[in-house]
Amino acid sequence: MIRTGYILNRRDDQIWFLALPLVALAAALGSQAWLPYVALASVNLWITVPHHFATWARTYGISEDWRRFKERLIVGPLVIFAVILTGLQVAPISLLLIIALWDSQHSIMQQHGFGRIYDFKADSGSPRTPRFDLALHWILYSNMFLNAPLFVTMWLRELYRLNLLVSIEAVRIVQTISWTVTALYLLIYLLHVVRGLKQGYPINPMKYLFIVASYFLWYAAAWNTASILVFGIAHRLMHGLQYHVMVVSYMKRKNRNQPTGSFWLLRQLRRGNVTVYVMAALVYAIFFQLLTLGPLDEFGFGLLVFVDQYQAIPEHGISAMPHWLGYHMFAEAILSSVAVIHYYFDSFIWKVRDQSVQEGL
Amino acid sequence: MIRHVWTNYRILVYGLAAIALLGIHEITALRYFSAGIHPQTLRNTDYADKLQRIHLYQDRERSVARVLNQLYPQDPDAVFLRGLEVEYGGGGLTSACRFYARAVASGVMHSEDMLYMAAVCQEINRAPAGELQQAVDRWRRSHPHSEKYGLQLRFASFQRSGDPARFADAALRSVPYARLQRFDAVNMAVFIQVKGATVNVADLRARLVQAGFVPR
């Protein structure tokens, strides 16, 4: 039994959840061919940084969310910033490794969350499906992480830097186990779906198409290229843009149910005014880049080269300013903290089982 | 209280626990707080850096270079590490250059080390000016903000009396994106700290020749 449900609507879902991963992959391959490596930083600046803004808009901009999560929204950032500042000085490799792993977990949970929304919208799947879906995402993503040369090269290097030497035999055993578990689990998942159908629980084909599209992007980018640029751009485009789309839709629907807000910008965001949202997100990205003393060249995908702003101006007695001085540590802490706070907030504000959240879906 | 923390901050607790466990290992294994060559610094990075080099490519039996080369012999990062292994294992830079060139030919741009070494190889192998410029462009266009390495230009000799470094410094002073990093008298190599994506190698070389350096 098939029951189709959409997150946005038929046309928009096809664009943002099915076609986007393919377009993102093509864009990433194009970047690899025609743009320098700086393009990755530009995509990060124009897509990923504003998608953090989307989290702030929801958490601090919607009064209901602020009231519900107030303590966590205050304590969380303080704890995270303190830990990152300390970690950068005491155990930097461990800190950055855990942030990278949390980034992966965050990506898994976002795709899982969209899958849950599909089932919620279509009233499909059995009561056990959420757990089966979560395990499916973890196993598929972990399998890529443990097997794709792009990732193996990275995590092996980090382990060796930490004096954790892994033999080639150990790597091969882990990879064999990973493929075996993945194959077995796909079989188990198929049986779960068939069993659910027999028991009268429908399936939403959009959810499965979405999962296939997402993993096609990840697996194709991780296996068929040795370039971090391709994976990074493809992943950031998919993750960031889908998140933006979801936040705009969520705020609009929540506003329909509970129209509140006195501040003009927040009112516009809650009305789902896409133009205002995009403008606000871009302004946020520009401020973020300037605040962290990021290179101006990153605005232009490596195509626009600005004059270096750190040159000395001897006529005015201004010496060259090495940006790695003390402020660099502070900027690094802000960069990492912002990303981790976003991961943390998203871990509790997007629960599909939460009735309040359901109103926005 | 514990229940409250667990309910609201569980994922943070997991993260902190993971950082704490791995961090303790990192601090003890890499001996950050034991006396190093530079005890005035907080962290003993000397030991960590040395250990990293051994683990990456210097230990021929157990380095990550060996593991990656067996797993993915065609992977550009593995090929590059193989080059480092050859270079520091006694083969020298000239023997390693073919690995660096192979790694870069794959088109990857994420590793500045790889792009830089490919440019160095072009210079020491006396590649035509166009090829060297191409290699430098690839390096600088992908990592325009990096000051990790200095562009290396080699010469046959220096024909004036006086300190070659002083002459090189003076010759480069009017170039906005370049300044002298150091001069290596053994290899007659001028290391130039460059900034930005655009570096005109022929122009830099011409200025140094005018200052008294003799082309090879």
C-alpha cells in the first residue's frame, strides 16, 4: 500500500529533496573542473554560514521556542564556547575530530528528520519504522565513512597523528564487517517494510526516493572523486539549502497557526518572506566573515581576487598585520562554536514526535 | 538535578565525554606538557610534530603512507605520501618528484603540501618557465591566503660582492605580494614569501637576476 505525502508540496519536494542532490553533485564536479579550492570556502560562506543563521532565527526569533528552550539556549552556547576555547589550546586534534564526527552525526540526523517528516505527512510506516530508519541512516553513512577512500584517508591520518596506529589488516577487517553489516541490514530493512505492508502500514515512496537521492550524492562524491572539494561542495549545497527551505516553510506554517512577533524582521521571517530571509542570511554571512577576519577573496569563489587587506602602509606608519595573532584563536573559537551550537540546538528543536513541532510541518 | 541535566544536555554530555577521553589520550601520547626543545612554549609541539612525521611517512614499516598505498595505490594523497616516504627515506627530492607530479595530475586541489612540492619539483628540474608558472598558479589560486611555504627560485651563483640575501631583499621590496623569506647558500635558492593568488614567477626571477643572481 502506497500513500504519498510531501514536506512542502509535490513540485517543491521534487526540486529541493529529489533533484537538488543531483544538481549539487553536478555543481561540485563543475567546481572541481573550473574553480580553485577557495570555491569550497565560498560555498561554506554563502550556504553553510547562513544556514546557521536559520537556526538562530528559529531558536531566538520564535518566542514560543525561546520560552520552551530558554535555559538550553543560554547555557548551551556558554558551555560549548568554553569547551572549544579550552580544547583548542589543550587537545586540538581531539576537539576537531569530535567536531567532525558531530558534523557527520548532524548530517545523518537531518536526513533522518526529513524521512520522519515524510512519514508524518503521509501517516505512513509502522510504530517501529523510526528506529529502523535511524539505524538505516547510521549504517549507510558509517559504511561510507569506513570505506570510501576519501574518508579512510582522512580518519587514518588523524588516528596516526594521535599515535593510534591501525594496521592494514585491521582496516580491511573493519571494512569487510562494515559491508557485511550494511548488506544484512538492507535485507532486514526490506523485511521490515514488507512486514509493515502486510500489517497494513503504508509506505511513502517520496521518503525512499529522498533517501536514495541523498545517499547517491554522498556515495558518488565520496567514491568517485579523491577531492575534498567535490564532496564538500556537494554536501554543503544539499545540507544547507534543504535546511533553509525547511526553516522558511516551518516558520511560515507556525506563523499561520500562531501569528505573533513585534520586530519587523522577525515578522517577515515568520511570514515566510523569502526575499527578506535570503537578504538577512546573506547580510549575516557578510558580517560573520568580517567579524572573523576571513579573507575577502572567499566572497568570490576564487574568481574575484581582492587586494590583500593586511599589507603594510608605511606612509601612515601602519605595519603589516599578521592575522594569526591572538585574535586568530578567538576567531577560530567562534567559528567552531557557532557550528557546534547549531548541531546542539538542532538535536532538540526538530523532534517530529513533538506536537508543537508538528504544527509547523 | 542529574535527571534534568541528562534530559536537556545529554548530547552535550556525550560530546564532552568523547573529547575528554580522546583529549586525555592526545595529551599523554603527544606529551604536550612535558619539557620540549622549546620549554618556554606551553605545548611541546616538537615531539608531536616529530611523531607525526614518523607516523605519516618516515616509518617505512608502519606509516600511514604504507597503509594507504596498499589500500588505495591510485589515491592522490596516498601517492603524495609515497613521494614523501621516498624523499625522506633516502631517495631524495628528485626521486620523489615523479610521485608528486602523479598526485597533482589527478586534479585534486585540497592539499597545499602536494601543490607546493609539485611547484618545487618544476623549479629544481629546470622545467620550462610556462610549466613552472602553471604549477605556481595551481598552488596559489587554490591556497591564496596561505603563508605556509615560500616560493623557491634557484640560481647558478651570485656575481656581486656582499650578502646575496640583502640584494634579494632589496630587489623584492617593490613587489607588493612578495618579500624575502630566506636565502639558502648551499642550493643557491631564494625563498620568497608570496601572498595572494597571482604570482609572476618570471618577473620575480628577472628582478633577482638584475640584483646579481646568475640564472642556471
